[in-house]
Amino acid sequence: MLKQKMAAYDIPQKVQEMGFYPYFRTIESEQDTVVKIKGKDTLMFGSNSYLGLTSHPKLKEASKKAIDKYGSGCAGSRFLNGTLDIHLELEEKLADYVGKEGTIVFSTGYQVNLGVLSSLPGRHDYIIIDDLDHACIIDGSRLSFAKVLKYRHNDMESLEKVLKKCEPDKIKLIAVDGVFSMEGDLAKLPAIVELAKKYDANVMVDDAHGLGVMGELGKGTADHFGLTDDVDLIMGTFSKSLASIGGFIAASNDTINYLKHNARSLIFSASIAPANAASVIAAIDLIKSEPERLEKLWDNTHYAMKCLKEKGFDTGHTETPIIPIMIRDDFKTFKLTKELLEQGVFVNPVVSPAVPSTSSLIRYSLMATHTHAQIDESVDKLYKISKEIGVFDNYNESDITTISQLK
């Protein structure tokens, strides 16, 4: 039965045959504003390296020195033989950076949410999530024995209705993205915190896309709203602004102690490599010493938004360097992605089932290292191709091509 099921899954092959397959595109260079794809220089507007640090000499040098001192890996989990002094140094630096008592580092950001959400609330408790939360929040919730309840995206009336359903003497953990990774909008954290206090709930912010972007020196979404002390847990990843791989959770020392001994995705996974830990330490130091880097990121964001708006693109409700360019048609989204790449611009398509086909979009992301000239070139090409393929047409439902039609 397994063999038949695997053979029957042919949607990617059909998209490939059409010449529009946009995934697993191979990059042959460092991840910067210009990358090499098939030997050709390509403008990168699909990266999560918001501060442009992945190729910074100080991060490279820190990684090399760590390899020389510690070797290439830890050969075990943090729980047993895989804790190095450099991991503890990183955790102290992260706690100070985001303003919490303690942190614990996991192998990936995904594993942070799996471990935290599956271990903190118990069988009779509640996890409450926004219906546009990232997949790792959803998957971590599924691993928990707690009851999982959803509220409509950024709808505080819907959240309050959910909170009213919860038993008052149980743990109620609201887990929410600080910055929503596809839409680019912010969680309504002040209102969420207010409701959490009203109903004796706790708040966990997944700041994968907020760390290094929002708040003073990129300290995150909670800092942006002045709510660091009111948020119980702050989660972050190293694979975006911090230019490495891994993740962490920041909270009270009591919470960190509990997670160190109960989060299965921590206990049963190998530690992040010394080179990764060293590069994150270097990244945090660099962010603090070069605040102009964050200023440049926001300058680029505001400039790109102005350019896109002037061309008539619908960019949704974004407030961040993640700019969704609404296409509202899966086929046109694939076609635009393909033709942009052929003309030297890399963007990411988001289509059904990740979003409804009527909400398919191009995810256009800014870095601090982009120039205005690069933004101009990308927007000009976006506009030209979009006009040619009818993105701006007032199409109706019958004009929308969805992935389901390829089945």
C-alpha cells in the first residue's frame, strides 16, 4: 500500500512538466543580496537573512575558530555529553539580549516549539493558537496532551471567546507568532497580553521573524511593544537574522529548568555544532555594535513598500521586511516566480494548500544589505511580468487556477 501511495503522488511532477516547479532551487554561492544560480548572478529577495549577516567576515572567523577549538560537532545531546562552555556563553548572551532570566538552546527553531508546547501544558490544560501560526506551533500543539483551541487571525474578540471556554483553574498557554512569516503582519500583542491577564493565561511569542528585526537593537516583538516582562516565553531561531542554525526559548529560570529535564526534542537531539554557537554569539555582538544595520533594513523596507505601492501591488497588512505581493492565483504565482528567476530575481511563491488559492502570493523579503538600485530593478521586473501575465486584472473566481486542478 505504501508503494502505491507514493507512486500516486504526482503533483510536483506535473508542475515540473509544465516548467513551473519553484522549489529546491540550487544556490551555488553565499546567501547574500546576489547569489549564483546555474552560474548566473541572481538578485535574492527570498531570504530570511534580514540583517545580511550570513557572509559577514566576523561570523565566518568565529565559526572557524570554534571548529579549531572544539571540532565539527558535539557527538551527543545537551542532556548528556553535548553541553560545551560555548553553549552556556550563548545562552547567557541570549537571555541578556531578549531580557529574560534564562534560556536553553535547541538544535533547531522547529524543535523548540515541539519541545516547549508538548511538555509545558498537561492533559487537562489548554494551548491557544492563532489560525495563521507557523507549522511548528501547530505540530508542537499536536504532540501535547493539552486541548488545542484556535482563534481567528489577530481577532481579539475570537480569542476572548476561546478563553471564556477554558476552565479557569487550568494552564492556558497562548502561543503566537510575533511576526507572521507569510503575511508580514504583527501579532496584536498588547491586546493579547491584556486578555491573558484578564483570564489568567500565559503568553508565548514565537519570534523567529521578529528577532533582529523588531524592537530596540532587534530584541524582538515583545520589546517593540514594551511587553517583555508581560510575555512569559520568548522563542527565537538562529536561521534568520542571526545567520546560523538552531533555536532557543527564553523564560524564567524555573521554566528553563523544567524544559531542560522534560522537553523531549532537546533531550533526544544532538547539540548544535560549536561553529553555529560561535557564529550566533558573533552575530549578537555585531547587532549591538552596528545599530545602523537595523536602520538600513527598515530604510530598505519602507523604500520597497513605497515602490511596490506606486506600481499598484497589493501588499496586504504587512508591517515588516516580509512583504506579501498578492497574486490570488496559483498558476500566475508559479509563472511569475519562474519568469522572475529567468530574469535574475529570486522570490518565493506561496500557494494552496499553504494559503487559500484566492490568497496565493509572492513572498518578497528585504535585507539590510540590499541597495535601492537592487530594489528598483526587482520591482521593475515584477511589474513588467505581472502586467504581461495579468496579475492586475480584475479576475473573478472562474479565472483562478489552483493546485487542486492539477490532480
